[in-house]
Amino acid sequence: MVCSRWFPIPSPSNWPPACWPACAADGFYAMNTAFATEAFVDACLAELEAPKPGNIHVYADGHGATMDDFIRSARAAAPALCRSGASLGPRIRDAAQATWDAVQRNTNIGILLLCAPLTMAFESGEVSSSAIHDIIAQTGLEDTSAIFHGIVILSPGGLGEAAEHDVRAPATVPILSAMQAAAGHDMIARQWSRGFQDIFEKALPIYAEARKRWPDRQWAALAVFLHFLSTGPDSHIARNFDAETAETTRQQAEELSNRIAAAAHPQALLTEILAFDSALKAAGINPGTSADLTVATIFAYSLSAHLAGSRR
């Protein structure tokens, strides 16, 4: 591949994109933006394929939402979320607005909060915990205010309403400080405060191993979902119910996760999985944060694999 008849485009493995000639860098960013956009939508679809107990999936809708709501949300949010060169705040704010315009409900604020730093890391050429940490640590008050605005647009139940840093008030500290303050009770804030360590060090290996063991990706997505739900407790459940309900659900998920790990194939336990799903939905229990983290894990997996392939 050449920029002109005489000027070869350097490989991404040799020079960082920032050092490339303008024509080479433009082509690189355009291709990567297109890939990230497609990979984001695909990660959302992959998560929906898995029979995640208590959450929306291809086997059953629930909580007044449908599969179509989530598919439309993913497609609406993707362009803003993956817009090349945009900073963290506008990505989240504009993707949240696009989601609201498409479905008039909160289907994905957790997904957007988790996937926006991943898209920026991908653009930098390194999808890793340290890259995520640097992106978040460098995010200032203007971007923090935009992030808060995005959260308010979709108005999720209880997210960010800690006394120290209410998203409905003007940002007074950078987003990293706000997330650190909420990390003790919110799983997504915990990821932001730790550079997504749980995703990179735990969930990604689980997903990769499950893909090898069970080629159908719905089971790999389910394995990741149950990992987060069984190690939670899930923040969405705790916000909408209480710590006791979240802990009971965590224990039930842990038992199911262990049974699936010991089974020859999860398909053999599908009836049990769907029974747990029905019971949670009947009680109004939705492990939404675990589902958000599942999307982020699949997205990180795709972005990392793409970068690794481009360097060969």
C-alpha cells in the first residue's frame, strides 16, 4: 500500500500514527474508525445473543424493553462514540443524545461509559489497562461536564448521585476523582478508577478461553456475564433494590456459573438458565451492569485482536 507512486506508508508496528504523513494517517484513522464502529455494534449484538439471566436477550425480552430497543441504540450511538479525534466527553454526551433520540429510554449509558475510553485507546494504537488509565487521567473538567451531561440525558436510576459528585451539578473535579469516589458502590466507576483492570486481567481471558471451548460466541458472552454477576454484586440491582438482593443474586449466579463450567456444554443447562432468567425478570431484577461489562469485554477483545493483526 502506498501514499503515492514513490512514498510507502509505514506499518503501524513501526511508527505511531501521529508520526505518519498526513495522507497515510488519514487513511489509517478512517479505516480504524470504520472498524471500531462496526466492532461496537457487533459487541452489542453478541451480548444480546447470550441468554443472560435477568437481562434482555434473543431468548426473551424483559423489563419493558425489547431486543429492537438495544439494536437501534447500538446503531444510533456508534458514530458519535467512535468519532475519530473526539475527546471522551463529547463521545459519551453525543452518543447518549443519539440513543435518546432513537429510543427515548436509557438502554446503554453504562455501555457508553465503558466503551468510549476503549475507542480512544484503540485510536492510540494500544488497547490496555495503562492506556485506558492515561486517557481517563488526562480528562479535564470540560470533558467531565460533558460526561455528566451524557449521564443526565439518559437519566439512569441512581447513577452518579453520590453526595460528593452529583452529575446534575456542575463538575468541580476531573472524572477520575469522581469515579474514584463512587468506586466503592459502582462497578463501572470501579473500572474507571482502576484502568479497566477487571476487564483486561479477568474477563478477557475468560472470554478468550470460552471462545476456544465453545465456538458459539453466545456461550462465551454468557461466561463473561456470569463472571461479573457472580463477583459483583451488580450495581444496577443494588441501586434499584438493596445490597441484600444484589448479594442473593450474586450467589445464585455463582452457583450457575460453576455448573456451566463443569458441564460439557452450556446448551445442556439452557432450561435451567432460562428458568433463572424468568425468575429474575418476574421479580423485576435486572443485572444491567454485568451486561454492560460484557459488551465492553467483547469490544475490547475485538479491538485488541484487530490491532494485533495489523502488526503482523
